Amino acid sequence: MEAQPNYQTVEGIQQHPLFKSMTDKQQRFAVKFFETGDRLAAVYAGYGTHFKNEKAARIRAHRVLRYSTMTKLLNIFEGEIKDRGAVTKQELIELTSCRLREKDLTIDEFLQLSRLFLQVQQWRKKKSNSSQSSRDEAEDVISLVQKMEKERNR
């Protein structure tokens, strides 16, 4: 069994599924930010130096740091996420999407994950108009996965 990477290092966090699900620009931003803690250097590393002025670059950096994936990754990097509580719909979609891109998948695994991804995407669209608490959302994800497991075991 392969040891889990140390996500509190720059090299380790680059192995995390959330990091792998980000765009190249977001990844370059994240690496520079994790290395230096400098928002401006990170935005220039990730998005280039084409900004009108420093204020525009700082605004972009602020926005990037507010992305849900970036926030979660930063919390993991800083060691603030220890308990892996219930998975939200968005996390399930991100993790499934990342896993689908891996090259070591068998055909059966790929088909299973593809079906899961499509089902969750359809389910998410149906639910998008309702306002739910995080707890309700997590319970919905759990019941969807349990239902899918039952169907798979038939």
C-alpha cells in the first residue's frame, strides 16, 4: 500500500486530487503561494504580468484565493483539515472528475466513474434551485452514493 503524501509540503500538496483538478494557471499560482506566501508573486507566477496595475493583480489574487478548491487546498496545506467529514456535492464532482483523468484506470473503473459523474451532475442540476444547509447536502450525497452502491451490487 502506497504511503499518503505529506500535504503540508509543496511537493506533497501537488499530489492531492484537488490540486490535480485545478487549471495550470491555478496550479502555478498555488505552488508560488505555498512557497512564498506572497499573493502578488503568486498571481504573477500563475496569471502573468499583463495586469493594468498592481491593484488589479491584487484583486485577481484575492479572487483566486477565494475559490472553494483553493481554500480547501490551503487549509489542507496548513494542516487545518484533519477530520474528513461528509463529502459535499461539489467535492464529489471534483474528486470524481480528477480520478477520471488518471491514466491507470481500468475500463470498468472508468465506466463506473463516468456513470457516477454523470448521475451526480444530473442530480446536482435538479437540486441547484433549492437552498439546503451543508448538513442536508451531505446527507443527500450519502444517500445518493448508498443508492448507487445498492444498484451496483444487484
